Amino acid sequence: MAEQLNWWPVVAALFYAILGLVVFALAFVIVDRLTPYHLWKEIIDDQNVALAIIVGSVAIGIAIIVAASIH
């Protein structure tokens, strides 16, 4: 019960989680800038469900790539 707690795995997990979120956000901003129209205006104002599905799929794809590269 009086064991020394090893904090290195916790710190490493937090670092990689933050790194993954930053890389995901940067990739998503790049995708948003590369599209010829404003994504959020199309999705929210114009209620474009098809575009929302595509953007969600892109987000999942980016998340899988980021998770695999960090893992």
C-alpha cells in the first residue's frame, strides 16, 4: 500500500492525448480551408445533411490516422 506511484504513464498519456487533439484540429482546419465553400455555414444555415455526413466521415478518418500514428 505504501508503493511509489509511477506518474510517467499518466503524463505520457496526457501528452499524447493533447498532441492528438492538436494534430486533429490542425488537420480539420486544413480540410476546412481546402474546401471551396464555408463548411459550417453550409451545415448549420443551409441544413446540408449530406455535407455533414461527409465532414463527420472526414473527422473520423483523421482521428483514426492520428490515433494510429501516435500509438
